[in-house]
Amino acid sequence: DTGVSQNPRHKITKRGQNVTFRCDPISEHNRLYWYRQTLGQGPEFLTYFQNEAQLEKSRLLSDRFSAERPKGSFSTLEIQRTEQGDSAMYLCASSLEGNRYGYTFGSGTRLTVV
Amino acid sequence: GENVEQHPSTLSVQEGDSAVIKCTYSDSASNYFPWYKQELGKRPQLIIDIRSNVGEKKDQRIAVTLNKTAKHFSLHITETQPEDSAVYFCAATIANAGGTSYGKLTFGQGTILTVHP
């Protein structure tokens, strides 16, 4: 399967701890997006990259959140000092400029903050 | 920014019936409208999309219509089957003129579709 890969699939952490998630997009895709989805809601945009440049960040992305895509390939999303309200599914997606097929989503990382 | 409203939040139909899900958007600049199906615990999967230069698109049992003037678009599923049961999300974004570059997606709240055998 050469789709979008996310690790870990599940993460349980204690409040106040830092967590980091990884997303490996489809290899030729130059755009990478992060979304957050809570139960019963649609995905909410967090941020996206074109190659290594972070082009847009949502106001949902507080100072505790940081995302990187250092070499324009995989991306990491770090949450510092986690809070219970951070519990959600974190979805990554990728797309290719010049491709009319839109986004491909990963299976997500489910974060539970206890 | 863009705001997408989706209705109904739940939809229950008998196998073989049709199902219709409706969405409205607020930003007249939006020009790409995908629909995603998400099964429990799985990734959203694109099932059909429409661009603002067409009013309707059909793919087998699934069709999408777009009314740019009213800023609403709808998903139509005919001859529903139990395997169509899932959460369906509409979304909107601004794509470039060639439809090959996409910004962030704004999603609706989702519709839980249940198809009873």
C-alpha cells in the first residue's frame, strides 16, 4: 500500500506530557495537510505544507502545537503539555500539484489524553 | 472564512431507497466540492467530487449536484445498499483554475447514513 501512512495509530498519554505524530505522504505528493477530528464532527483544518514550507495555520493551532516538514517529505505534529481537550483523531492528507485527484487521507492517529 | 453546513445529521433508509444529503457553503470563491465516506475507525475516502464549472456529475449510483447561485450542493445515492451505511462528509475549498491545486478543505458536520436491509 503506497498510501498516506500515519504513526502511531493510537496514543494514550497523561495530561501535561508531550506527544509527536508522524505522517508519511504519498511519495510524489508535494502538499501535506493536518486535520483534527473529534467524535461526531467533520475534520477541522490545522495546517498545511507545500514541500517544506508551511503555507497556512489555523487559529486552532495554539502555541502548544507545532508542525514541521523538514525535507519536504514526512511531517511531524507535536503537541506540548497535552490537555484533555486535545483528545481527537489527527488526520494527515496529501495531494500533488498538477493532479486533479484531490486529497488522499491517512488512517489517522487517535490521541487519548488521560 | 468558509463555513459549510450539512443536513441531515442522521438519515435512515430502507435498502433500495434513495438518500439525499445537502450542504450549503458561504464563500462564493469556493469552486471544488468533494464528498467523503468514512466508515467507523477508517480514513475518509473520496467518493465523488464536483467543480464549479459543472452543475451535475454522476458515477454509477452516486450523483452530486451544484447550485452556485444558491451556494448549495447535494449528494444523491440511489438503490441504497447496506454497505452504503457510513458517515458522509461534504467539503469545500478553492482550487486553482486548472483544478490541480487545492488549499484547505472546510468540512460539513457529517451525516450518519444507515441503510436497513
